[in-house]
Amino acid sequence: MKIKRFDVIVIGAGSGLTISSRAESKGLKVAVIEKGPFGGTCLNRGCIPSKMLIHSADVIETINKAHEFGVTAKITKIDWNKIQKRVWNEIDPDAKSIEKGNRESKNITLYKEEGKFVDDKILKVGNEKITAEKIFICAGTRPTIPKIKGIEKTPYITSDEALRLKKQPKSMIIIGGGYIGMELGHFYSSIGTKVVSVNRGDKLLRREDEEISSAFTKIVSKKYDVMFNTNILRVSKKNNNIEMEVEQNGKKKKLRAEVLLIATGRVPNTDILDVKKTKVKVNEKGYIKVNGYMETNVKNIWAIGDIAGVYLFKHSANLEAAYVAFNAFNPDKKIKVNYLAMPHAIFTSPQIAGVGYKEQELKEKKIPYVKGKYSYIDTGMGKAIEDKDGFVKVLVDPKTKAILGCHILGTEASTLIHEVIISMKSKLGVKGINDAIYIHPALPEVVQRAFSNINWN
């Protein structure tokens, strides 16, 4: 079989499109391999549609709390079809538009099929074999499915399907207490689905700062049924329901629900790509090993985004893509990816956001720190919006006053974290926050007060 040659191959049409666009603008012959819709996981089955759906849940929560503000309000109908159409009438045309733009480029050839490596720098796509001087692996991850007795014969959904259900389920069992399980738990429980969250550990969001995860666990446990220290013995389909047998504290119990959602993490797509057919090295979890420039051990093969496993965020993938798009075509001027102040947010209720070290990490690494904390309700706006649970926690180097970390639980946490990100990124430290003039009584005051409340002793 004759091998077709390109200057550049980009595997994955998510953040990898930044690289293919740069190559195309240079007049290079580019191949883009993407079996699914363009825009990647974020646009089609992740960040964007999930946040659009979650906003409906946030509106519902606001209405349900209206009585706290002297307003009598009542929800008379949840229109599932309208909730869905609002999202997908926006998302699907966007994905098609991105693909159309690539198809119209004279320098880009699209392969709407699954690609697999068959040799060093050679991929088989459909009935063709292709190669290129430069190859960029941007193929992401997929939901992982735990080994549970009976799972192979039991219908289940993952986050891929959970956003596009044709009808609202009356009940749902969610396996997993990470950010995906909790965001979907917030959405479905808020719109009226009876949710049960099943967890092996003793708290939710265990990778967050310990104070954040503990507080969040208490809040969510009051909203819907959350089970901890629970082992799943088996699952099966019985009539029109899913039946799950679990063991908790030595006692066995049966759970039943219309839908089973598995949200237990993600696995890199290196096995689907048959990366083992190349000399590209992967770690024990299957993520591609890269250096600070996102280069693999094979010359002129790069990997970015989730499949490289440095950070599993869309914004980190975009950051890596921007660096690689420059470095790959300017090898004499290449720059290491700067991950300083890499933040994250979880769009649950309450929202969570964090940047930098968690307190337990500082303790483990024996890094000296001082801490400041302030509650939303002790600020003017916190009182106005009745946020009784929210707080900001900051971690600072006692000598240099550099910001080591910040963690927020509460209203608009995903927005408030940005002023801390900027101060960390520009290396202004505590001074960058304390010297700023904050509008009174705007919500960001809670961030400044957390810094002003640091115990320096």
C-alpha cells in the first residue's frame, strides 16, 4: 500500500486545531484525523454543553430559594426538550461550522475516521496509510469503566451520553464522587431526578483541598442521597430498572434506578491509537510521556492535552497547543510551557475553584505556610445573597509572601479565583491583592479579606 505524505498530521480536532491552523497558515500540507464532531470533548460532550445544562439547574435552585428573599415563587414545569434544544441547537452547528472551515482549506485534508499507528510515524486511516515530518497527538481521553460484576450485561451511561438523554430519568445512580459525577449530580438532582451517589471513599471531591472537600461533602449530603465507604457487589438489569447490590459498613443493600451513570475517571486513548506500534513512550497509566516542550521521546512527534496527562483541563490543553504551535515551527526559539498558576473550577452548587497548592500537599512536602480564611456571609454582598456556606482560603509563604494556593467554595467561585491567578502569574504575591482597591460591597471583597485575615504568627 502506497503511503501518502503530508508535512503535518494532527490527530484530534479539539485543541489540536490551533496547531493545524498554524501549519495551514504557513502553506504546509496538513492532515487532520477526527472520527467525531469537530471541537473535541469540550465543545461536544464536556465543558460547554454541561455548563449550559447546569445553568438551568442553577436557575431552578435560585427559584427554590426565592422565599429567603421575601419572594414567593413556584416552578410549574421542567421542559426537558427545551433545556436540551437550547444546548444542542447551539453546539451542533458550531461543531459543523468548525469542520466546514477546515474542509474549505486548500491545505487541509480531513480524515473522518479512526486512525491507528502501524509503524513509526505511519498511521492507517480507513484504507490509506499516511505519514508526515511532524505529528501531533491530541487525541484526548475517554470515560473509564470499573470492573463490576454484571456490568458487561447491564445498560449504563457515561458523561458522553448523560448530556444528551432523550428524556429526563426519574431516578439515577451515580458511581463516582469526582467533579464529573458531582456536576451531573447537581444538574439531575436540581431538575427533579432522584439521585443516589455511590462512593468507595469517605468524602466527595477527594482531590480538592481538604477543607473544601469536607465542607462540600456536608452540603451535598443534605441535597440528595450520598453513600460513602460503599463497595459495589454487582449490577444487573431487572425489568426497566438497574439494580445494584452494595455493601456498606458490613451491611448489604439493594439500590434501584432508571439510569446508571458511571463517572469514575478517564483513560487516555493511546491504546485505540496503537501508540505501542511506535517508539513513543507512555507511562504506567497509558499517558504519553512528554518533556517541558510537549515533545515525546521521538523526534518531531508531540503530544498535548489530556492524552499527555500533565493537566486534564481544556484551558491547559489550549495553553499547550499555543506553545507547541510556536515551538514546532520555530525550533531555534522554542519555549517551555509555563504552567504557573494553573487553576481549575467545578461547576457544582456551591461552585468550587482552586489554584496552586492544597493545604495537605504543603503539609506532605513540609513547605512552610501561613493561612487566611474568610466567609462570604461576613461580607456585605455575602449577606445580600445569603451565602452561608461560602468561604475563601489562602495559603502564603510566610517569608516571601508569595501566594502558594487559594481555594474557594461558594457563589461565583470560578470567577473570583481569577484575581488570585493574576497575582500569582505576575508574581505580585499578597501585595497584589492587598494594594488593590476593591469596590464595596462587591463579592470580590471576600477574597481580599481572606488575605487580610492571614495569621502571620
